Amino acid sequence: MSQSALRLGVNVDHVATLRNARGGERPDPVRAALVAIEAGADGITAHLREDRRHIRDTDMARLKAEISKPLNFEMAATQDMQRIALATMPHAVCLVPERRMELTTEGGLDVVGQRETLAPFIARFNDAGIRTSLFIAADPAQIEMAAALKAPVIELHTGAWCDAVVEGDRTRADREWQRIVAGAKLAADVGLEVHAGHGLDYATAEIIAALPQIKELNIGYFMMGEALFVGLPETVRQMRAAMQRGRAACESRA
Ligand code: PXP
């Protein structure tokens, strides 16, 4: 693997969404995780929401027990979730804001506003040897606070940029993209490992893969939708190919 290898984390939440529509056991998100890994995923992400609308506690325990690649446990910064995460001992946790009525994680975590509560929270995970990633907008104040709180990783929220790209709003897309470019650079400069995710598809994953500071992309919804048509292994392979095209473009410029 080259120095600048870019990891693909596959989010399996929406396999659980489909399963829960009928309340039974199929399709199984753990099976999806195993298939994704077999096809080339570098890790698996799952979000145990407080309302348990998709991933269940037993899914998280099974993912930890059954997958051979790192588990990224997405969660709200609550005491209850921290207790479950410490019992699960995933490779990493990703702290996200959660609102009950939202369709998906809508914005980034307000690390500046919540610094008093987040500091001991992150310290507890650092002590336990679990890497904490903070899911934030590419905002300089949030990035600098993430570093000050000793989080080893941030995940830049790409949702606003991806929405603008899909809607064909060039002005907004360019503005959001410049924020991501500057944010990734600042984060790497202050010593953070930089991940990105939310709303990515093949085209946007290829573009963002060209940013050398980004070490991991976490992608779910688009991939599960594509998997309905071409299968999950083929979707993982196509996503990896898109990411490699983007990374190759970045390396040829270096
Ligand atoms: N990263 C984080 C922190 C998320 O909350 C989500 C959505 O669950 C994703 C990545 C994946 O986003 P999407 O499902 O839109 O690819």
C-alpha cells in the first residue's frame, strides 16, 4: 500500500433500515459487512442511534465479534452510548450530533459549544485505547478545538458539498468545496488524521480522493442503493476504483 493509501469504510446502517421495515432478521447488516470486506472494504461503520431506528445493540456486538477489519462505532456523545461503546471496544468511535426527527445526521458536531462535556468524553476513550473521530463541518474554529481536545481524528462533513453538486448549484458547490480543501489542510497541519463522509457517490468520492490529507472515506447510503442494482461486491469495487482514480490524480500532481 502506498504512503497515501485511502481507506474505504462502508456504512451498513441502511441494510438495517431495510431489515427493520419488516421487523425480522433479513437482510442482515453483519452479512453485508462481511461481503463488503470480502470485496475490498477497509473497515465497517455503523451508527447506533439513540432511537435504534436502524442498527440494534446486537448488530454492534455481532459486528465487533464477526468482522476482521476495524469497526467504526458512530454514536451521540451520551453517557449511555459511551458505556455501550466501552463494552464493545471498537477500533474507533465517531461522535455525531443527533436529533430525533432528522432523516440523517444533518450537521456537524458543535465541538466549540460542547467542549466542556466533550473533553472528558474523549479522554475516557483515549484512556481505553479507542480512537475518537469528531464529525464536524470544515470550520477552522471546530477543527482547532478538535485538536485542542486531543481527538486524534476528525471526519469532515461532506453533505452540504454533495447536495450542492447533485443539485447542480456550481456556486454553492465551489464554496463548500473550498471550505473542505482548506479544512483538510488546516486539520492535517494541527496534527489531526482527516476522514470525510456523508452523501458521497462515485463522482464526489473521486474528487475528494484527490485531497492528499484525507485518509478515509465513510460511505453508506449511495452504496446500498447501487447494491440493489449491481450487487454489493461490485459497488465496493467500483467505489474503490473511483477513489483510486482520484488518488492517482493527486499523486501525479505531487
Ligand atoms: N459519516 C458519518 C459520520 C455519518 O453520520 C454518515 C451517515 O450515517 C456517513 C458518514 C455516511 O453517509 P452516507 O450514508 O450519506 O454515505
